Amino acid sequence: MKTNPPHPPNTAALTPDQRNLWQGLLQDLNQHNILCHCRQCDREWVSSEPQPCVCGSSAIEWFSCWQFPDD
């Protein structure tokens, strides 16, 4: 089940503890949830972090999977 992140707060109004909590929530959502696409060989995979392709290319675009709607 995908979880959409809460709406981002006004970061200027956050305390350092609140900002750390918000950043931690985003890191949790990205865990094993990064869609990677190689611009060289067109391979796609899901990872916990952006990484080079097995073809050796570092021309990778990546997106957080929670950015895409479920429907």
C-alpha cells in the first residue's frame, strides 16, 4: 500500500525538531521506493536510493514512487 505524504508544512514556522521529524517521514516514504530510469539503455528499477545502472551509465532520472497516484 502506498502512503501519500502529508501536505508539507510551512517550513519557516517549524522548530528544528519538527523539521527533523518531517525530513524523517520523507526518508521513510522513500525507503525501497525510488523509481530509477536509465536514459542510456532505458532500463527501469526500484531502489532505496538513486544509483548507477548495471549498463554503467550514471545518466539516471529518479522519482519518488509516492509522487504517483494509485488510481
